[in-house]
Amino acid sequence: MISEAKTPEEIFYQDFKTFSQDGVEFGVGQLSAMTQEELEQVRDKLPPYLRDVLVERKIEMVFVMLTNIIEETTYLICAGEKADDLVEKAYHVHKEGDYHVLKGVVSRKEAADSDVYVSDAGTVESAIIK
């Protein structure tokens, strides 16, 4: 259960991991809940804190998955120069307010199954050759 009494830092670090892929350092956190109300209690606390995480952790992007287990939907909040573009190209979604809605995504593994990456030149690219 997610507690609305916790600080953004306490909420964020309940389940957070850092990764490195193709020279890009990023972090992914996840909070899971059985109801939308639980997620809404913390959703507005996190976006301002993500900028602090980028600086503290010295990473380029950070993502937080707010996952409604019953609805099998993740509300993805992100920060970092290329983060929004990466999500939009990987999942073909657009930002709705402060987050992206990823239907059918409930785990980091599912979220990572994408052929989109940040190139050495700093652009968001697709590994799919057409």
C-alpha cells in the first residue's frame, strides 16, 4: 500500500533501480496499487522530485511507473532531456498531463521490451529497420 503521508523521497525509493544501456544512465522506479485512488494520492508529489533525482544520482533520465494492478495500466512519469521523446516513440503514446498512459504494462520487464534507444549523438532512434 502506498502511503500519502510519506515524503516524495520515501515514496520514490520504495522500488527504484538504476540501469545503463548504450552509455545512457537512467533509473526506473515502480509503485503498484490495487486502486486508482492510491496512485492519485502520490502522483502529484513525484514530478517535482524527479529533477532532484537526476542531479543526485547523476543520471540522464528517470522514470516512475505508477501501476494499477487491477486495470493492468501504468501511468509513467518521467524526467530528463530525452525521456518524453523516448516514451512516445517506444509506446506510440502522448503525454496526458504529467504522465504517459501505458495500457497492458505492469512490470519493468514489459516496459523494457522496446527497440527504441538514445543514440551516441543524443537522439532517440529505433532499432527497427524498415
